[in-house]
Amino acid sequence: MIQRQERRHQLLIQDNCRFVEPCEFLNYATSRHHLLRSDEREAGIHGLLDPETGMRFLVEEEKLFSLSVSGR
């Protein structure tokens, strides 16, 4: 668990990573903009990479899954 939290912190402080809310993540995932999967499985992070800018949009899997379970 410590490794997971350490990796999340490393991602949080990177300039090319942005943590977003689940709804925003899903909007990116379903947009027409070309994005690539960029997950961090060991950290429990789902990610999308914009290959043009190098920006990564990240969401914690527990937030993403709670959204899908709650039916929002």
C-alpha cells in the first residue's frame, strides 16, 4: 500500500500529469480527441495520454468505479 501512495504522489507532482474527476475523465475517454491509454496499474490509476502535448489525465480507480456503481 505504501508503494501505491508513493507512486500516486510522484504522479501528482509531475508537470505533465493532471488528476481529474471521474466525469471529466470519462468525457476525455469518449471525446473525438486522440488519446492513448496510460494506466498506472500498480498505483491504481487509470490514465489517458495526449500524444500531441504529452499531458496525462489521471483518475484514481476507486473514484472511477464508485461513479459507475452509483449510476451517475
